[in-house]
Amino acid sequence: MKVNFFATLRQIVGQKTVEMDLPANVTVREFVEMVVTQYPPMRKELLDENGNLYRHVHVFVNGRDAPFLEHGMDTVIQPNDQLNIFPAVGGG
């Protein structure tokens, strides 16, 4: 499955899009854990001290922010889903 990383997260993975092998029936929560396992510096960018996704980080599944999906972070990812991960973005 292709996963797109944006802004500063691209520097960690080394490119915009990464191909990841996801097992069947993996949830968004499990997917995030797979990302931080494969890219350890990503842990401090995505997860708080309790292992929860920071509120300012966005994991989009088919254009919808995962926490707002019907099953939130426990939503099962389908093989044809599009995944995008955005860090906090600030400006001024």
C-alpha cells in the first residue's frame, strides 16, 4: 500500500511516498504503530508519551481524518484505501 508523508515527515522517511506491506484487517492505530516501528524517529513526531496520536497530527484515510471516522483509530484499513500522514503545520 502506498502511504504519503507530508512536510517534515518526508525528511524522516526520505521521500514523499512509501510502499508498505500491511497485513489484512490492520487498524489505523496498528498502522501508526507499524510506521513508528519502521521509522523510529517518527515516534516523537506522531505519538505522545502514552502512545496516542497527537491531536495536531493527522492521519487521513481516503481524505478523512482518522479520529473522525465511524470507528476512529480502530477503523480497519482496506487494501484500496489511500493513506496520508500530516504533521502539525504552523505559519504566520
